[in-house]
Amino acid sequence: MRKIAALFIVLILFTSTSYAQCQKQRVSLQVLGSGGPELNDKRASSSYLVWLDGKAVVMIDAGGGSSYNFEKSGANFNDIKAVAFTHFHVDHSADFSEYIKYSYFSSRKEDLLVYGPAGNTVMPSATEFVNALFKKDGAYPYLNNNINLKSNNPYHIKTTDVSLEKKRSEFKLNKDIALTAVPVHHGPLAAVAWRVDLVGCAITFSGDMSNKYNSLAGLAMNSDILVAHNAVPEITNRFALNLHMPPSEIGKIANNAKVKKLVLSHRMNRTLGKEDETLGYISKSYAGAVKFSNDLDEYSL
């Protein structure tokens, strides 16, 4: 009996700690959109996929052009468990209705979880955003059955507004995947950063932000990848710095968070062609790997 009990305890300990080490062969990150709101940067706007065991399971943001690259990626919308928005600027959200309409042709049956920041006087909450699109008096009322929980639609959109007051909000999707959000400063806009934890691995997404709240490093601590937005060069105007972090700040955050790899995205015309300069500022603080992303780039852990 003692041997059986001891074996049982070992099995419990093994199960509870089996994800302590990142199972990196099971996880990857793909960039659907590496650009911002410009139409002449030859890039789709911000959007990312987190892959687990060959399936895209989480989407972060859904900027314009991302749905076309989603098709190119080979992902299946039926596999997406959740869409998490950092904020609702058009270059982070414009293609969302495209995905919902596409799902009519995909035979999706599992409810879609949608997360985004609570609203403020400048931006809608996630719930308000989804309702503005799909309610009967919204932009696309013919898709109303997707949010009407009383309808017999094959699946429904279930929206959660992420608090801008809490220091950290956590959401467990299943036994393998959890999302964590923290408020970030993006000028007057309601915005959050996201961390995706899965099978012992972690990928963190800054979204658009300055670092006035000093909240990103804690969220990204020991992440395998930090996706940071390189929207402004080091020398820029005060207005831009109120919305975005310069390369030197990105480097400090990556160093303080001890991230293993830094992926730079949301690359705009004002930063494109300045990669050497950007890397120079980042490397003053951060000695890890730095990648400048392009659409459809995929990163292993």
C-alpha cells in the first residue's frame, strides 16, 4: 500500500509540474500583420497567431489585411479559441467582422471568446465594439445571430471587457492555455497588453503603448517571446512618445523582463530603414535575440 501511495504522489507531482518547462516544440508565433495604419508600407496591420500542436488557437488583434494573411498561413478559424484585442484603433480591429462572416462558411460550432479593454470616453469597450458591429441596429445586423445567445446559431461570440482598474486580469481558456492582461498607457486610449501562457511557454504582446504605467515588464517576465511595437524612432515628437515607446525603452523592458527573444512589429515608414539605429538603442540594455518582423513570419521558441 505504501508503494502504491508513494507512486500516486509521484504521479500527482509529475502532473502538476509537467508544464513547468516550456514545451517549445509544440508552440510557435506567427505574424499576420507587421504594420500599422499606413496604406503605403506594404504590410497588413497588426495581428498575430499563437500556434499550439499545429493549430492556431489564439489571435491577438485583427488589423486590416490580416484576414488575407490568415488564409495564407493555413490556419483554420474553427481552431481559434479566443481573439484578444489590445485596443480598438482601426489598424488593430478592422478585419474582425471579416473573420465572423467567414465563419459562416467554416462550419464553426465552438463559441468564440473575445476579450478587449473596458471602454473610456475615447474608445468603446469590447462589448460595445462587438455590439456596434453586429446588433440589429449595428453596422452588420445580418450577423446578429452570432451575438444573440438565444439564437440557434452554431456558435456565439462571448465578449469579456478587461478591467482598466485591475493591475492584472487572468482568463483560463482550458487546461493548456491562459491569457493575462494588464492596462498600458496609449495616450488617452483604453488599451491593454496581453500574455499567452501555454504548456509552460509564454508569449507577450505589448500592443501600442508608451511605458508610463511601467506595467509591461512585469507581465512579460521570463517570456519566451516579447512582441513589442516599433512604431516610432528614438528621436521623435512629444505627441508620438505619448502613444508609443522608443527603441531604448523597448530594450529596457526586454532586459528587465528577462525575455528570451524580442520580436519587433507594427513597423511604420518612420522606423522602416532604421533597423541598425533601432538595434543600437535596444542593445544598450538588452543582449538577447532581436527580430524585425514581416508579414507571415513564424517564430519558434
